[in-house]
Amino acid sequence: MDVLYFAWVRERIGLPREKVETSAATVGDLVAELRAREARYDAAFSDLTALRVAVDQELSDFDAPLSGAREVAFFPPMTGG
């Protein structure tokens, strides 16, 4: 699955996107797998209240299922203006 990172999430991880092989059932499970990889992932995902997630380009929650998903994107909340 493609995992995309935006704004400060991308800066902390050092990648805009990557292909990830995962057995995660939910977005939260994927986050746990990513955090276990390296300190940079752990730092990027240390405060989930500061993150939003989209699964296949639809805003989702961290308990959203990943079955059949092709893309997950992580980004900070956006403000209008």
C-alpha cells in the first residue's frame, strides 16, 4: 500500500511517500507498525491528536479498516483562510 506524508509529518520522517507491506487491520495498527520501525516514525506519530488521516483519499479515523485500501495519507489538521 502507498503511505503518503504531508507537511511536518514528511519532514520528521524524511519521505513524501513510500510503499509499505503491512498486515495491519486498521489505520491505528499501521501507525503502531510504523512507530516500531525507527525513532523518526515514533516521533512523527507520537501525538495522534495532532494528525489527520485519509484512506483512499477519504478523511477517516484511526480505527478505520484497511482491508482493500490502496493508499493512506497522514497530515496535520488544515485551517481555512
